[in-house]
Amino acid sequence: MPVPMPGNGEAVTRRTEGRSEEGPASALSRGVVILFAVACGAAVANVYFAQPLLVTMGHDLAMSPALVGSVVTLTHVGYGLGLFFLVPLGDVADRRRLIVAQLLLLVVALAVVAAAHTAAVLLAGMAATGLLAVVTQTLVAFAASLAPAAERGRVVGLVTSGVVIGILLARTASGLMADLAGWRSVYLASASLTALLALVLYRVLPRHGDAPPATLRYGQLLRSTVTLFARERLLRLRALFGLLVFAAFSTLWSSVALPLSEAPYFLPHRAIGALGLIGVAGALAATVAGRLNDRGLSRRTTGIALALLAASWLPLAFTRSSLWALFAGVILLDLAVQAVHVTNQTLIYALHPDAGSRLIGGYMVFYSIGSATGAIAATSLYTVAGWGAVCALGAAFSCLGLVLWVFTRHSTPAPPPATKMMSGGDG
């Protein structure tokens, strides 16, 4: 059966009705933007809940260490598959119904995880949880499509702050809840929250942002995602920035527990998890990047953020001798990563608003590749060369991003302010 695809004329209509610079502000109130951010954070947190719970899960279900490690792997594999196979549907389906349906299916997956009494059922539930958690990116694309052009950067900044905060706080929340009521309570609580969010979003999300009927089949939809990468240089460039900054982000957050659990600190897991609270400060501060993008300063924002990202590894290198240095580095790193991420999504969405879900879904595949690369490389390197080598790795990813920006910053014109911009430019 054919699935809908907006045509060019309809795309113009959608840009001019309720989302142009003169469009009504009521299309996306601040309360609805905050709801988007909360829903995004709650959904993506499900991908990270398991990390501090692996030992407990393994003991409870009599799983081997290798099998326990596959819990996180399968969750991320599911998420990567969802980015390519599910997120593009947001361009051709009723987004409101698609979001609610994915959230309800996510409730089922979380319930399966909470009730699992065998390793096979747990692993299947975790893979499904990762697959359905990509509703986060459908929400981001929907929020961007509803925002007036002059405010799109600000809206994307607020919503993606919810994503980063969800990632940072997931481990802290799951560790605390598991200590109080066992690891299954984490997934039961998340299932309950997800069900509540599905109900609220069904009642609150506007209907007029839904994609209209047209003629593109599912296979053609997926192929068009690849075609967009082949055609749009800006998308390829911003995807590379995303890969490098999230490789740096994952280099820190996948390995920082290792030096903190050893001499001279010997911090418990609960205290290490609380480090995510420090990172939230950086993520929140970076919402200013969205406003700078709206003023046409995306190129400058990217360069400054990448320079801060590279600089953050200097204080992080002193983690073993100073927690204050660690805190400063964490704030700088999270601020920089979020600023680049918000800029990336704002620019690529403006390329083809009628293909926003495919653009953001395809871009996020590179985010996943970067995250996986950073995690695997950092944990392996720490084992053989220690924390200094990990910091050198993170600095290398960051400096590669900065070098890429230096050599590409003048290759195409900078985008004008969003109030005058009808399509993206290179930032």
C-alpha cells in the first residue's frame, strides 16, 4: 500500500500556514515545547537505564558476563535500526498518531523487560525498547515543523535539551530507584510515565502539523533518506560534526566511572551517577545556541562550541587530582556538544521541512555511530593506557571537529537570520 508523501506545493503551504514568521504563536506555546522536551527526555532515557543495573540484572537472571554486556549492545542496535526504519515515517504519516502509537508500544516493551524471568525475554524486550525509543526523534522533527521559522532554533534548542538531560539523568535515576525498589521498578515506573505521556500528548499535540496523504511507498521513503545524503552537502557535513562531537561525549561518559571508582576517590556508583547532574548545567546553558541560530550566527556558534569542546579536555585530564577540574570539564563539554547538536538539527531541518523526519533520523544514525565508537574506544583504551590516554582520545575527536570546521567554514555562504531564511545554509 502506498504511504503519504507531501508534495512541493503542500510543503510551501505548510511553511506558510501557522509556521511562517507571521504565523500564530499559539501553534507551539512554551508549555507545549516543555512537554515535547519532557517526552523526549523520558523516551531516550530508556536506552540508558540499564547501564548501572547490569550486574544486578545478571545475578537475578543467572546471565553470563558476556550475555549481560549484550543488554546495552542490543538496546543501541535497536535504537539505530529505529532511526532508519521508523523515524522517516514522520514525514508521511499522521505524526500525532504515530507518536502516540510508538509510545504505547514502548509501554509494552518496558513491561516485557520489567516482567522478564529469562535472559531471552529480557534481551528481546531491551531490543524493542531501543527500537521504539526513537520516538524521541519524531518528536524533535514534529516540534521543528510546528515552530515559526524565526523561533525554530530556540524551540529545537529547548527540545533537544530535554534529550540530553534525559541521557545524563537516566543512570542517576535508575541507580537510585534500583537501590530503593529493585531493578524491575525502574522499568515499571518508566512504563507508567510513558503511558501517561501518551495520553497527554494525544490530547495536547496539534492536529494541523500532520503530514498529508500522497504517494510514496515505504521502500521509496527509505531510499529517499539515502538520496538526501547524496544530494545535500550540508547534511553530510553536519552529520560528520555530529559523529565527532558525540564520539567525544561518549568518550567521557562511558569511561568516567572508571577513575572515580579507583584511588584516590573510591566513589560509590550512586555518587558517580550524580555527576550527570553537573552535566545538566552545561546542557541547559547551551539552549542559547538555538537563539544564536535564529539570528543567523550558526557558523560562529559551531566554531566557538568546537573550540570549547577541545578545551574541555584540559581540565578533564586533571580528574584524578581534582574533582573541581572534572566538574568544570563536564560543564564545558556538555555545553559544547549541545550547542553543536542544536545548530546541526536547526540547519538540516531547514533544508527540506517536508522531509524533516528523514533528515533528522539520518543525521542521528551518525550520532549513534559516534557514540558507539567513543564508548568502545574509551573503555578499551583505559584498560591498556589509563585516563590520560582517554582524555587524549576525546581531545582528538574534538580537534578533528574543529579542523573540519576551519576548512569548511567558508565553502558556502553563511545562512541569514531565520526571519529571512527559507532554506538552510552552511554553518
